[in-house]
Amino acid sequence: MSRVLVTGGAGFIGSNLVDRLTVDGHEVTVVDDLSSGSRANLEGAIVNGATLVEGDIAEAGVVAAAVAEARPEVIHHLAARASVGHSVADPGEDARVNLIGTLNVLEAARTGQVGRLVYVSTGGAIYGDAAVYPTPETADIGPESPYGVSKYGGELYWTMYAHLHGLSTVTLRLANIYGPRQDPAGEGGVVAIFCRALLDGTKATINGDGLQTRDFVMVDDVVAACLAAGESHVGGSFNVATGEETSVLDLVEALASAGGVRTLDVAHGPARDGEVRRSLLDPSKAREVLEWQASTGLEDGLRRTLAWQAST
């Protein structure tokens, strides 16, 4: 078993990854400022031996001290400001965390001689309105929000450190992730928001006409992709996606079916600035090189997500 450090490990995706790592017997250190994650997400992992370092990755000293103390063999870098809307409203803060924070992780990894670095990036937000669907990793980059720009900038730093300093790096470009621990009060989590509305019997708001599409991936499948990337030695970027396209209106129908109700009460609001109209990623490279593929069907994933939200 190995020593692993996870930035953003108290968040939605990060805490699910930390749970799996600790259950598998790894020695795990989490660095998180708890601005969007929570200690509650780590309760089980801490019982299993995980350590939480509370701090901001944009502060170089915090990251350097954590890496020096933990001496990780693998770093999974998930910490980020991950809201398109907030990045439009405050692009400086978005860049501070997503660019400076990523540089701090890379510098700490370089001086700490970390063996493997996994960067969790975004698919739809960096490809923008693509010319090809499903969109492969070779597609033109066309971010339409500061968030997409900063995440792609992080990718470039990640790759540059591999070339300049010989670090073993890999990037995962995630589609739209959903599942247990996704915050229904946060932006970008349409599944979590709609699940909460269904359970509370309230009206869900669709931004725009609802014909915009996404590639929805269950968080358990993302965890499996992170593990596969961390255990491999390949570089480059890999889409983490199902390769299946679902409109927001179709998501509403699937959620109603999963919840055993006739329909979900919805209203339409204005479309959000900076959001792409269509997002569908090609996961074939990850399947062929990392030997990973999504295994959770949408309705099954929605049932599991509803069950988790109903229990909280």
C-alpha cells in the first residue's frame, strides 16, 4: 500500500476517493480549506486512518508543509473553485485557486520527489461548444468561462512540469459528475438539485429551455478512473465520461422514474452565462489505455443518489 495525498479531499468527489483509498489500506492525507467540502464527509475515512490538513492550496507554505510531512507517493489534485457562475463573477479568485494552487502542488511535488501526479480537470468547460461529438481529447480547446480557462491552464502547467522536471503526470477531464455527497446548494450539481426538489416536493428550476445536454457520470466511476490513473505510468489527458448524451429534460424524466413518481415539478429560468449548449465526451482513450470505463447506468445512479439524499 502507498502514501497518498488528496487535495480537495473533503469535497464531493474527493471524499468519495478518500473513502476508497482508506478502505483499500492506503495512508491518506487530505488538504482542504473546507470552503465547499466538509469534515463530515471525512468521518469514516478519519476512522480508517486518514489525516486532514485544513488549509488553502493557494498558500504555498500550506501545500509544501503537507507534502513534506506526508511524503506521498501519489498526489490526486482535486482542489479547485469549480463553479462556472462564480468564475464569471470573480475570475481573480478562480485563477488564484485553480492556477496558483495548482502551481503550488506541482512545486511541492517536485521538491518532495512525488512519484505520480493525477490532475482532475474538466471536459465540457474546456472544450466549449465543440465541433465533434462525442468530443475526443484531440479536439480544439475553446473554454467559454474563466473556470474553463483556469482548468486548462492547470493542465498546461501539469504537462509542462512533466517535460521540464521529469514528473510523472496525467490529467483526467471529467464530464458531469453526480452521486452521494454532491451539494444540492452548490452550482453545477443539477442532479443533486433536482433530487432534493423531488424529495422535498418543491419546484426544480431548469436554466434555459432544458434541451442542453450533458454526459452524466456516477462518482463511483470517477473514483475508479482516479485509481486507474494513479496506478498507471502513462501521461496525457483522458476523458472520464460515459459517451452517452442526456438532455436536462430527459434527466427530469429519468429522475422521476428512478424516484417512482409520475413527474417532477419544474420551472424554466434564464440560461446561465458561460455554459455550453452541448457536452458529450468520447471515453474510448481511457478505455483503451487506462482500461477504465463507466459501469453505472443513469437510472441506477439516480436511484442511489436519491437514496443517499433521503438518508441525510
